[in-house]
Amino acid sequence: MSSSSKWTAQVWVKWNNNAPEWKDWNWKKEWKEVTWAASTMGEWDMVLWVDVQTPEELEKFVQKKLWGKKWVADTHSSWAKEIWSAKKAA
């Protein structure tokens, strides 16, 4: 059995009228925690995959970095911690 010390979170983001331009994602370079980002359809405008070491680091990222952007209207986070992987067990 294998485990990882990292926590992976999905952070859903709703934009306001100050939303970033689609062609300008340079702001994402500031966030080393973010491993993947996508625009979405429906209730949320974007989802971020965030890797951190603790749930507290995720909270810090959301509260300080993400909410520091003038275009954030709302967020929702869910996270997971890997406890086993068939790829790592082989």
C-alpha cells in the first residue's frame, strides 16, 4: 500500500464582471499550487486543481491568493488525499 503526503483539491470559481480575458492566463503563473485549470459551463466559470500539503494550505491559497483577485465572486472547494493507488502498488 502506498500513500502520498499531498492533498489535491478542486476549487470551483464564479467570476464577476471583472473576469479575466480568455486569452490572458498569465496570472496563473503566480500560483505554483495550481496544477490544472479549465473554464467550465453552468453554475461555475472555472475549476482549478490545486496540490497542497495540508487542508490549511488550501484554505490559505483560497483566502489569500484566489480571493485576492478582483474577479472572484464565489468559490467552492472539495479536496481528497490519496491513500492508495494501483499504479504505485504494482
